Amino acid sequence: MEIKKSLLQAMLVGLTVGSISSCGMFDQIDEETEVREGVHEDENEKCENCWENCPACGMG
Amino acid sequence: MKMKNARIVGKIVQPVAWDNHSSILSSVACNLDQDILLTLLPLFASSEIEGIEWSFDTLYQREKIPDWFYELLHTYAKEHRLVGHGVFFSILSGQWKDEQRKWLDHLSKMSSRFRFDHVTEHFGFTTSTNFHAGAPLSVPLNTTTLAIGRDRLSRIQNAAQCPVGLENLAFAYHEDEVKRQGAFLNQLVEPINGFIILDLHNLYCQSCNFGKDPLDLVISYPLDRVREIHISGGRWEPSRLSENKSIRRDTHDDGVPEEVFTLLKSVIPKCSNLKFVVLEQIGTALKSETQRTLFQKDFLKMKKLINSIERKENALNTFLPLSNEMVDRPLVNQELYDQQLAISNILESSKDLTDAKRKLQMSKLPKTDWQVEKWDDDMLDTAIQIAQTWRAQ
């Protein structure tokens, strides 16, 4: 399906400038704690705020 | 089942027209995620993407949404090519929560704004008491869950004012669930003339984990009710219990296995009412150029496969509501909810399989419809891993 060029350009600019993730629930957490995107620094440490396996997409 | 002061409150307003489609639309899961959208951009630019599926409830707490994303959604909605995919409603929970009412309000607003071609949710109940932090797990397939599921589906349909469907679950505790899920889904959606999303990777997971022929599982589903198919990839998780065994997980973080493409080719001709085939992958698995290229290749392969199958006639069922009457008070079942809470707590708190089995034995769950006696050890261990990933923080 054809998409207008102006929309494609707006998407490109928006995606290049901003940083967005699929789930808004993490936005509030971002302000409070550092987000480590799915990275476990220590295997025994719980990975808080991981985006990996987000139920929005990967139901597990 | 509590139905005090029941009265009819919901009525569906029949839409003016719906697309009686003849073609199958090659579509993608498209959420407001930088990595997903950067991966999709070349496919949008070359006009390859024919439909998009948006998880409208993942933006629950987001205040600002870029204008261009709304314009993208509207572009597809105008052509009857935008579908809404819910994640957090927990359709088979025994309790009714205020978050579910808010979810329906949100759906109603989104449906008015975008006119979804259809709206879907997942089979199962969500672990965790935190509405936005859980993964769906299965429930007993009995009259209680059937009644609750039908009640929730009628509310979704009333809020969305469009066809409503339910997706099959990848996870199962034991083989009987795998065999019976298709027929149960049919019973759930029948009263609202609903449809089914047949997730082929979910079926693939079940076939691998329970040693079943995937085509045998396919025919256990009411294929005339399939309006949407999902394909995706996942991962092999080594069993923590036995060497040389792995569990197939539906994690959406890798390319589509060849077996799933083969299944898609076999299944499409059997689904006379199919309209959307959706390729899904999570943004965190689309970071590198290699991953993005593989996704784009998978999409084009899927599209070529779909286009190679000739469609002889238009769809026979639009899945428009025949009528939808619902009672004002949502059905609740305290016993079911207590059982779900007990299971969630056990899964989230157990340190290992032995601990979980001990707690299950001490609970009120043995000798109930949950059939915990039949649960496969590896699948229970997998449920522990899933639930603990999403434990409320």
C-alpha cells in the first residue's frame, strides 16, 4: 500500500531525532532508574525494567 | 457465577459497511518503537506493507504520540487495513478490576478515533496483580471460564464496535489443553460471531513441546473462524530439568523458522475467511542491520508465499456482531480468582520446580479442574520462568 512521501519523511525525521520504545509503561520508570535494555550485568542480579520479552510482542 | 441485578446495557451499532475482502493482506505488527519502525521504513517506502496491527494498549501511560504515527495509523485505517491488538486485558481473570473498565474506555476512545477493522486479545489470564506486568497463562477449560470469557468478549465488542477475535496461546501445562484449546476458543467467540487469530508460531511451540504434528493441531481449530494469522520466531530454551531437551518459547526475538513458513503455506487455503497475515518481532531483536535485514527478508518471503496462493472467492463471514447484549455487572467468580492468585503467587515465589510442586500440593488446587496432577514438569518450570520475568516490581 502506498504511503505519502511527506509522511515517510516525517517518520524518518522523527525516528532519527527521538528515542521511542513500544511500551509507554516504561516512560515513568525511565525517569527514576537507569534502564538497562535486557542486559544482565550479573546473572544473579534481577534485570529490572528489561525490555526483553515484553508481553506486548513476545508473550513468552 | 454472580449475576445480581442483571440488566441488558450493551447494544452494538452496526457499522455502515465492512470490507468483504477477497485478498489476504501481508501485514506487520507496528508499534511506536524506534527499532521496529526503522526496520519497517524501507518496506513502507516501497509500498510493500498492506496492513498494520497496532497494540493500542501499550501506549497506556504515554502522553505524547508523534503526529506522524497517528497519520500512519489513519492512513491504514481509512483503507480498512488497521487492526487493534490488545495485550493487558486478562480476559479470563476470575475477578473484574477497575483497570479492565479503564482498558475498555481506552479501547472505546481508540476505536472511535481510528476505526479498527477488527480488535483482538489473548486467550488466558495474566499473572501478577499488577495490571501492566504479567504474561498470559492458561486456565481450566470449563463452564466457569467459558462464561467469564464470553462476558468479557461481549464487553470488548461493545466498546470496539467492530469484529472481535481471540488469539491462541503458546503456553500449555499439559497435552489435554493443547488438544482442546481450538474447540474452546470456538465456544468462546461463537456468541459474538467472533473470530480467531491463529498464531502459527504458538502452534509450532506446542507441537515441539508436546511432540504433536502441527497439522493435527491446526485441524483442531475452527479454521472457518480464522480472520488473522500470526507468524514470528522464538527461541529454544534448554530445559533446566533434563539434558538434551529444549523448550520452544514464543519470544518473538528471531527470524521465522522454515517450519512455520511451511505451516503457513498449508494453512492459508484452509482458512476461507482469512484477511490479515501479520509478521511480529520485538524491537529489542531489531537493533542490528543483520536482524533488520532478516526481518525484511522474512516479510517479503511471507508476502510472496501469500500471493502465490490463489483465492477463489470472497470471505463468507465478516464477523460483524449478529447482536450483542450484555449484563451491566461483569461476571466474577471468586473461587477461580483465588485459584489464579494462588497459582500466580506460587509461580512468582518458588525458587525451583521442587518448591513449586510442594506448594501446589499444599494448596487447594489438586483435584480441581486445573488438573495440576497432569502438569508437565518442564512446562511448569517454564511457567515459573515466565511469571518471574514479569513479577510486579
